[in-house]
Amino acid sequence: MRSSLRRAAAALAAALLITSGLAVSSELFSRTRGAPGPVEVSAPPRGEGARGRPDRFGATCRTKIEGSRATASCHNPYPETDRVRLHVECERWWDIDADSAPVEIAAARYGELAERCWMEIRHVWITHERVAF
């Protein structure tokens, strides 16, 4: 009787360990390799221009995170040139945050920026700056 109870307890413990191990490994897989990163659309803050009309400035950018790499694709539909930069904040405290070199995107032009961390990315954002001529 005792040996059958021990066998049943051992089988139950083994089943619990196997199912929890599968759940943990599938969660880790979906976070690191399986699922694509989030896509975020950013635009510069809008103010009021001359005569109280909305300000017509700034490229529209889409950011995408894939693992430890961040990419931004920007398009400027307005007549003024926009200087954009991609900023990446890394998840780990020892991982160095990254800022891309500024890219000037003229009217009706497209630009792409990329940066990375050694490990995971916590947050990415784009900054916009008017180019004075």
C-alpha cells in the first residue's frame, strides 16, 4: 500500500514539474525569439504656427523593437526639414543606453535609424528638431 502511494506521489510531482517547466520555457521563448517586438508610432509635439493655424512640422516615425535591436522609419510630409534622433534605454543597469546620430529628413523624404542594446530594450523614443537655414 505504501509503495503505491509513493509511486502516485512521485508521478504527480513529476507531472507538475514537467508542466511548469514547459510553461516557463514557452514564456521565455515568446519574450525573446518568438514574438515580434511592439511597433510604436511617434510624432513631434504640435504647436500653433502663424495666424493660429496648426504647426506643419515634423516627420512621422514608426519604431520597432526586435530583441535587442530598435529601428525607426520616418517620413516627413511637411516642407520644413526635420532633424530626428533615435534614443534607446536598455533594460539592464549595466547596459549602456544609446542615442543615434541625428538624421536630417527633408520635405517628402524618408529616413531610417537603428540602435541596439546588448540585452533587452526597455524603451525607445524619437526626438525632433527644426533645422535653421
